[in-house]
Amino acid sequence: MIVFQPAKNFLRESSERGVTNFAVILLDTVTNLDLVYDAENLSETLTRLNQGWIVNRTLMWVPEHEPHAGLSILTTQFAGALLPRFVDPGKYEVGGKELFERYTGHKLFNASMNLGYAGEFYAAFGANGGILAGFLYGLLLGLAFEWLRRAARSNPLWWAWAPFIFLVAVKAEDTVGNALNWAVKGLVVILLVRFLFARLFKRKVMASPPVRPEKPRASSPGLNSMPRR
């Protein structure tokens, strides 16, 4: 990562893009480690790897410069995730720029950045409320994984869907709205795939495993089976 990040920055400043040019830049970075350990590049790399500074900035900015938002942050994102854009053209857009600038006071230029779950929960509910919200969020994720575990008993393919559904949910720098938006779209894709496969094979996708008949157990010899004299 400490080599990859500077190479990515150099690629952004390069006039030529593409996989080949990035490979050349990456090789040049590996063979010239002085570029990697340059003070400016090292500072940007460490900042990129450490999302804690975003939470720290939120703690400094809220509520001194911006009051706690309450449920408005979550309700706005929930509506944006559940309603299609043709129903609500002005709905919340993922990317985090609006929330980030509002609750950190830091301006973004040609970039998108989110508060992260910790920063978002604090901006909404404060310290104690943010801890409780984080606990409830983790509890909901745990219940969702438990549902997948039970569904996988009948069809192990559900475990293949798990990373597809929860890809965003496990990223520390994202928000609840992004995770919900991704999960909703992922579930729609899953339902479509199951429907198409059912039509393709002209049968319903098995929802539960068939009940296997139990083999009769050999009874142990008892008093009744003793030979009579």
C-alpha cells in the first residue's frame, strides 16, 4: 500500500492513463523508493490509510460550528436508497461531499469523501447516541448474517451472495446510506437472477432441502427377543 498509493497519485497527474502506463509508474515507484518516502507523499499516504482524522475533524466541528443533525441524516439517505430517481429526481446522491463539507468544515476539490460510520453517527446523535447507533447498526448486520447462515443450510449459494450484498457495509469510510443503497440494489439483482434461473431450468429454485427419510435403526436385543426355553 505504501508503494501503491504514490503510484496512483502520479498516475492522476500523468497525461496518459491506462493499465500499461500505471504498470510503468508502479515499477518506477518501486525502483525509486525515495519517491515513496518523500515527506509530502508519505504524509498523503498515511492520511489516506488512516480514516481516523475524518472522525477527529467531525468531533472538532460538531456541535461547535454545526449542530447535531439527529435523524435527518439517516432519513434523507434511506429515502434516497429506497426511492428510484425517476420518483424523486432531487434525492440524495452518494459520494458524501455534501455531508462531509457540512460536518467537517473541510472543502473538497475534485474529490468525494464520506464521514464514515463513526463520524456520521456522532454528527447525528452526539457521543453517547453515536455509540448506541453504532451498536444497533452492528446488531442489524449480525442479524442479516445470521439470516444468510440459515438460508445457506438449504442452498450454499447464499454465502456467495453475502460479499455482494455487504461489500459497502464493511468499509469503514462509507456511510449507512451508501451501504443501504448498495444492499437494496444487490437484493434486486439477486431476485432477478433467481427468477431467470428458475425460468431457464423451468422449475423453481429450491427454497428448502428435501426431507430425507430416516433409515430404520436396528433395535437392540431386549428381553422380548431372548430365546425361550
